[in-house]
Amino acid sequence: MKNIKYIVGLGLLTLGSMTACDDVLDKEPLDRFTDENFWKTESNVEGYANTFYANFTGYGNAGGTGLFYFKTLSDDQIGNAFVDWDQKNALTSNGTWSSCYTEIRRANAMIEKIPGIDASETAKNHWLGVARMMRAYNYFQLVRMFGDVPYTDQKLNVDNAEVIYGPRTDRDQVMDKVLEDLNFAAANINETYSTIKWSRDMANAMKADICLWEGTFRKYRSSADGQPAADATGAQKFLQACKDACQHIMNRDYHLGASYQATYNSTTLTDSYEVIFGKEYKDNVLMHSLIAYTCSSTQIHGMSKDAFESYLMTDGKPMGISSLDDTDVAPLNADKNLDLTDILAVRDKRLSETIDHVLLYNGNSNTRAEGDMEQTSSSGYGIAKYDNVSLPQGSRRNTTKNYTCAPIYWLAVIYLNYAEACAELGSISQTDLDNTINKLRDRAGLPHLTTEVGFTDPKNDRGVSDLIWEIRRERRSELMCDNWFRYWDLVRWHMLDKLDSTKYPDVMLGANVKNDPACEADKKGDYIDGSKGLTRTYDKKYYLYPIPSGQSDLNPQLGQNPGW
């Protein structure tokens, strides 16, 4: 019985197999079915594979939170409550561990059975590619969070005790297997244009994201912080794989949309030439709550002072060395609001499409659209990026009733990935920049970036080149509040200490409210203080999450990550 308990804990039995009151041994797992009546036709395989779409949270389902906006453990946002390290709340159990192993088991079952179905070799390889892509995706989530993890490419059952109770596999070996799966998927999934179906472009977009993360992680990791030593050869392999995947998509018929914000607040993505794969929501069918959260009368998450100051001025230079007026002191307008209009006019256009144009805070709430509830922000800078004021108020303000669509993989990210991979490989050219970063800058109203940047940002304290620093800035500006990108970017760049509020206090500060003496928000000097009187202190152990004690109790060979 101990074996059974561990399999359930690891997620190797499906949740569906545990819904009945009968003993689990009496039931076949629902993703296994019976060989003679299920694993025969391609249509059955397609139906089975479509359940993998649930892996992509998007903006969330109904009242659940998604990966955009809601994740505030970064230097981009200040939460409406104090945000400490998530790792502290994952000591005994972790949903990622169990859910990823459930999906891996499902993928392995699919890989095992596809060769026997009645279909062409091309069709079989397409579905094998989907299964291997999803196996890679879930192993990546595990490795990124936990480091070394148990690895298997077989569908385990209770007879596989030597694997179930075995030690963890070295994370580099697991990621090499992930790359093998991604390469197969990127070569075999059907080549088609669709924002809602499995496609080769989607596989390459996933490959680009994962390989950029792994390549830079291996390049910058340090044994001094409890990580393996840097691996230049492995880094180059993954960075080149990222570049190759991006090139495949850049040679296809995609282009940037005219509006930055439209990528995030459109009611359909099917006619988008920028989105590669997304999550479609539909009125009264599948909806979310993201917009309702960002225009609520409850205090909303706000942009940090650190993030606000990261945007370039329209002369292409950062605050502090720009020739333009880079003040953040907003004037009080006739409506008694601190008005950001003039301040935003001389900054990267993405900033004005991301935040409200007046400051929102206790003592001076505001409405974004007619009929709205009054809104306040934890930092003064309200997040407006995901809102669509043209939606009916009954939908827009109502939790569980929003139906704007979420991008999952899109061209802007491919451009960012390609430029960064080229720069990290040491082979970036002006043509590379013009084909990627500078297209984003055209949309943002900024001068082009050149290989010789022409200035050094005083905040570049990481010893990287001016060019890599500016490419990283571009990524932050383009993906502000998106998909928890920023947190994992700080991990792979070995910059997680940036979240230490004792060293970098601006990550807990918000807007300058000097011109409103009636401001009721907590302040430090002239700035809103979002710290709630608490501090977040960095420790090198936070580069990895702890192995959940519920798992290590069942299998002592799992051990524990450093510091936990």
C-alpha cells in the first residue's frame, strides 16, 4: 500500500482515477482506458491530447487567477498585500510537483500507445510530437522550480518501485532530454497557422522560451549560490537551439500588430498575425476575472517605482542620463488628480499603454471608464494594460465574466528571445537588432538600438555588456506584468537578489505624490510605500523551491535542496 500512496503523491495516477470511493486498485486509470477499445483511431488520440490545453492557464478560468498580472513576486509590481517569497509556503506540498507528474504520466501513456493506432506515419509523428512537447513542458516546469527531479520516459505503475523510490536525476540530464523532446516536436508537429491548435510554430515558440531560459541559466549560475558550476558548452547548445527555433518562426508569415495593448485585450486572437498560440475566451462559455480585478474598488496591484524608472525616455536613454525632463512629480489637475499625461509623453509608449494616466491611491481614487467603481492602487500606478473599456459593463466589472483572450506564445517574445540568444552567443549584428528589437522600438516610439549602445546605464551592476543590459530592459518593458516572466528572468540571469527590499528599496515603493498633501497612502518621503511595514530579504536558497516534505517522507532518496 505504501507504493500506491507514493504514486498518488507523485501524480502518476490521474486525479480521475481517485474520484470513486472504491479502492484505487479496483479501477483502471481514466487516461489508460482499455487497449482494445480506445487506442485505435486518430480521433480518439486527438481528444485525449486536447486535455493538455488545460496546462495553459492564460488569464485563468472563471474566478481563478492566471499567470498575467496576478503574480507579484517580482520587482515589477507591488501587491495589494505584502508579497514575500512563495517558497516559504511550499514546504509540505506543491501543486506544481503533483500536477506536472500527472501530465508527464499522461504524455508517456500517449507516447506508448500511438504507434499502434490506425493512422499514417505523418499523423502518428504529429501526435507523438504533441505528447513529447507536453512532456518537455512539464519537466521544464519541474526543473526550473526544483532542480534535480525524478525522470522517467515510461508510464509507471505499482510494479516500478525501483524508479518510484529512486533518487532524483541531475537537472542537466533532464533538460537534455527536454531538448530531445522539443526537437522532435518542432520537426514533426503539423505545419499550420492556428492560434488555438497544436502547430509546429507553437512547438518552436515553446522551444525558444525553454532553451533561452536554460542557456542563460547555465551560463550565469554559480556554485557559490548552491548551484552547479557554470556550463559554457551547455549554454551555447541551448542558446543556439533557441536561435534556430526563433528563426523558424521569423521566416513564417507573422508580423507585429499596430497596437501593443491589443495583444492583451482583444476579444479574439484568431485574426491576429502576432499571436502564435493563445487561449480563447468566449462570452458565456469560458470567461475569466482579470479585468474585474484591475478595475475593482478593492486596492489593486500596482507598478513599482523600480519598474516605472526602467522605461526609456523617448531619446532612447534611461532616466538620469537623458536630455529630456525625467521628473516623476505629477501635477495636480483641475479634477484634483495627479496627472501623468506630460510625464508619459516623453517615455516609451508601452508605459502609457500599461498604467492609468492619473495616479490612484487612498484619498484619491479614480474611475477608468464611465460606470466604473472607484479604483485605488497599492503603488499609485494602476495597471490598465489588460482592460478593454469597450466591453459591456456587466461583463467588464463582473468577476468570472471577462472574455478577452490571452496570448501564450507571440511574435514579440520571439523577437526578444532571438536578440538575447544572439547577444549571449556573442554573434549579434545590427541586422539582427533591426529584425527584432528595433521593430518593437518602432511600435514603442523609441530610437533604434545599435550594437554600440553609446551609453552605460548607471544601474547596470551585473557586469554584462551595455547591449545585453539594454536587451534585458527591452524584455522587461515589453513583458511588464506578463506571465511571471520577470521572476524567472531574474532567476536565469542570476539576479534574484534584486527582490531584496533592504538592498533595493524601490521594489517596494510606488509613485511620487509630492503634489498632493492630502494623500492618505503610507509614504516614505514623497513616494507611496507598498511594503506594509515589512521587508523581503534574499537568501541564495530561494533559487530553488524545497522538495515537498510530503514527497520526501515517502521517498527519502529525494533528499532536499540546499538551505531547506
